[in-house]
Amino acid sequence: MRTIPDVSTVAIAVADGILHFELALAYELFSGAPPMPVSHWYEPVICGAAPVRADGRFLLEPDCGLDRLTSADTVIVPGWAEVDVDPPADLVAAVRAAYDAGARVASLCTGAFVLAAAGLLDGRRATTHWAHAEALAARHPEVEVDADVLYVDEGSVLTSAGKAAALDLCLHLVRRDHGSAVANAIARRLVVAPHRPGGQAQFVATPVPEPDGHPLGELLGWTVEHLDQPLTVEDLARRANLSSRHLGRHFKSMTGTTPLQWLHTQRIRRAQELLETTDDSVDAIAAATGMGTAATLRRHFNRTVGVPPDAYRRTFRTGRIAG
């Protein structure tokens, strides 16, 4: 793993045919000032072999050439318009060289076609916009294409679905690097949901509920404010004046997951924030998140996050990257 300096370079790789939405989204997120003190922060650079046309309309002058990718900490490949033709060979080669040099590489939307052409997705699980998932699987049968998720994190290689899911992946990268509190603060600045898990379905019937119009609109906000209580699915159903069966149906349509899993995720995310931003004991955090005991919190936290709470706290107190 690379040693992270005060500045962590995020190289956004571009070529003719790049999609401007994902390009602008990534640059906006990584170019903003850190919302709170951190040990290092991002410096985005746009890298291309020559001036390019985004979406065939906008002329873009890159900051530097594609050779800059090999010294970047993170390389992002935005969406690609012409998925039925091979991406430029120089772009594919540069992305591969960056990965071989130790960079973390992420694709947004159909940028997965570039990563696949570079061989970075061979034998890996990956995703892309659902409308192009079949084409990706057909052209690259060695890739395990999952069209039903928002993003896939394979460690040093990450892929996202289309449009808004690209923002979810970028926030996920910030969360990996700096923790939930920083990622949530950026999400608030961008006025978007702070966290949608990568395994959530790409298409959700009611992704943003209206408090006065959706049966769960008020319930979700109320639940997040009462995570210290030992809430059950039955408690949530009573609060929403629904049967447990109908509650589960509404949750599935809105979040792509079950009430129990959603509640568990909120408890873990709250525990992460408290570990990052307070000196509270694990026992106190277990009580504040409704986990009951420190032993219960440790078990669920380790299973979900991959490290014990104490190790997670040390990671973000020393300002190093996790994962």
C-alpha cells in the first residue's frame, strides 16, 4: 500500500466520447475543501492525450497527459458514450499502467468498459449502468457482471452503476479514506443521501420519499433519531401503522433491502461516526446505537466493517487509509 502524502492525487482519465455528467460529478466532489481537519486531502487532475469532446459537445482541455496516471493515488474513468466500439488504446494502456504502478482504479457508469479492456476486471465482480450490463458481459465474458447493484468494491478496483450511483461510489471512496463523518459532511454539502450501500438495487421504485406522501417518509427520519432504542421490525411497523409484511414490501421498493438490514446498517454507520468523532467507550457507543452491549457491537461491527471498533478508531485517529 502506498504511503499517503498531505495531498492524494485523483487523476480523472478522459478521451473523446467521455460523458460530462460523471466527469463533472467526480471533479466537483474531489475538488472541494475538506469539511473538517484531515491528515491529507484530494487534488484532482484531468488527464488526457489531447483536448477532448465530452458528449460530443463540450471541449475540454486536460491538465496533463495520460502519463500522469502512473503517479496518481486514485484513477477515475468516467462514463463512456460509445460502448459498442473499443475505447482508445492509449487510454486503456494508461489505465493499466496506473494500476500496475499501484493506483486505486475506479470506473463510473460505462467507464467499466475501459477497465475491462485493460484487463482489470478479469475474474472480478463488476457493475455498470443496467442498460449496458448485457453488452459488458457479452464483450468480456471473463468479468462477473452484476447489474443489480449500485457499485462494487474489489479493493484496488471499483466500479459503479450509472449516473447517481457514480456519486455513491465517490462518497464511498471518501468514506474508505476518511470515515463516515467526513463523507456525510460532503454529502450534506452536495444535498444528497449520505450513504447508499453498494449492494442496493440500481432501480428503486421510490428512491427519495416525500415525508407527507410515502408511508416510510417520516419513519426513516424518526428511526435514525432513536437508534439508541432497542427497536425491532415490529416496532417500526407499529410506528408506520403498517403490518410487518407491508412494511417489508415498502422497504424493499424504497431501499432495495429489508427493514432489519436497513436498521442494522444505520446502527453500524452511527457507531462509525461516534468512533471517529468522540472518545466515548465502546460500551457507551453500544448503548447509543441500540446494540446493547460492547460484545454485541464488536461482533456485528467486525462482521460488517471487517475490523473491530477499537482498530477502526485507531485507523481514523492516525489518518491512514483503511482497506
